[in-house]
Amino acid sequence: MKYIESVKFHGKLPEKSYLNDIPAVEWIVERGELVFNSGVTFFVGENGTGKSTLLEAIALAAGFNAEGGSRNFSFSTRDTHSELYDYITLSRGIIRHKDGFFLRAESLYNSATYIDNLDEIPCDTPLISGGYGGSLHTCSHGESFIATVRNRFFGNGLYILDEPEAALSPTRQLTMLGLIKGLAENNSQFIIATHSPILMAYPNAEILRFSEDGICSVGYKQTEHYQITKQFLDNPERMLGIIFGENA
């Protein structure tokens, strides 16, 4: 399922904007559009190539809160998002998603606090945190991440995840793969920025590699993440020797 079929760029970025120096942004500006070919898409690549910047802009253009949450979240601890979302348009499919969430590992604490604060407002409705399995502040970072996906993601949804592996152990990353599969089979679309070779192994996903040359679609075993991880696990002593200069 694809609720967002492509990201189209329009207008002209300010000349002094730092966005002009980000390879992925420059690529989209030149080509005008980034097309999604799968219901599960991974943004991968080195730090600084624009993965999270573009992911954030897509989330904002879709109506989500900059620090994460659903379209109904309306809090801000600090205004740090870029203006890129002002220059993109999302090309949507005929069917609209019924659910959605922007999940950021770095700001999940802020989202959890927002939910708890809503629960403190006197009202006759059930506690908001109940939809997450309870207060996320009672869980570890990783468990709160899994609890959010397991309890709050209902399906028929658009789910945008920024580096979820930052909160998850390898075992929990495998758990996340199972959750993604179940939700994808329930008419959901995922767009995920990640460095995890475990997550990006998801079958039939599109992997978009961000680099100094822009954005291109690659196979799983073509990713640097897979190749370096495999080389290390196959022979950690040799890799450490190279890093420490002992094999020179």
C-alpha cells in the first residue's frame, strides 16, 4: 500500500539556506521528484547526506508534529526543523490513510511527556496513555518504542520512522521487523531512515541510498551497511587490526 506515491519539489530555496549543501536536497531540486516504488521504503546512507532532513520534511508535509506523534500532537520543545517542507508537495494515492504516526527515536521522550500531560487534564475520556499500553515513561527507551508501534499503530496507516534502531537492541529490531510486516499486510506504508542492516533486510522493500551523488535505489547486499557489517562479523580481528593500524 502506498499513500504517498512521490515527493515533488517546487519553488526555489533561499540562496543562503544550508539545505542547498545537502546532496539529497540538491538531487531532488534538480530532478523535481522522488518516487516511491514500494509500501516499505528505507532511507540509508552516511551521516549528513540528508536522510533525516528529507524524512522530517515529508512528515511535516503530511501534517505530523515536527517532534513526532500523530497529526493531533501539538507540542514543541524547540523549533529546529528545516523549511524544506515548505518546498515539497506529496503526491498521494486515491485511498487516504486512516492512521498515521511520525516516530523519532531522539524525541520519543518528549512525545511520552506530552501524552502524560494530556492524561493530567481532567476529563471523562479514557487516558491517552492507555492507547500505548500505559505511560511510556515507565518503560525503557527501547520498550517504549516497541510499545508505541505494537499498541498505537492500528494499520491502514502512514508510518514515518527516524532511526528506530537507536532505541532497539538487535533482538528488538527483529521484533520490529515482525510488527512492520503485520502492519504492511494491513494496508500500511512505512518510510524509514535507518542505519540498521537488520531492518533494511525487510523483504521486497525499496532501499534508497543517500550519498554525495544524490539518491539511488540499491539492493540490500549493495549497501555499505550490509557489506561492512558482514566483513566485521566474518573476521572482527582483521577489521580491528585495520582500524587500529596493526595490519599495516
